[in-house]
Amino acid sequence: MDIAATKLELIERLMSIMDEKTLRKLAGYFKREIPGKVEEDDDITDEEYAEFNEAIAKHERGEAKFHSMEESMRLIRGSGKTKT
């Protein structure tokens, strides 16, 4: 698996986490394991967090679709078509 595919898989798994406690644990892990200067403005706002939760809720209700890596690459490359 290449690095792009690994990153996409991690993003998909992160998007599926609905438990706030688990998300906070992961955030703590990332802060410890991936050091870097984080500006105060880089924090997720309550509005962004609510938008993220709404996107997840829409997906669970079948109102929104997440794309696989292959579909995303196809869309990025310009075919604009997804397999159904």
C-alpha cells in the first residue's frame, strides 16, 4: 500500500469515529507523536466540528456519499464519473 492510500484509509477510519472521547484520545496521540508548531488559529472551531458531524450524519442517512480512493482519483483526473 502506498503512502497516499494509507493516508486515505486513515482519513476514512477517522471520519467513521463518532465517539468524542475517542477523537480526543486520537488528537492527543497526534500531538504527542507528530510534534509541530500549532497556532491557536489552527484549532477546530465549534462550527467546523458541527459541520463535520453533520456530514457524518448525512452519510449515515444515505444523503451523502464518501468516495473510495479509486473514485476520488478518477474524479480528480477529470473523468467526473463514479462507478455505481
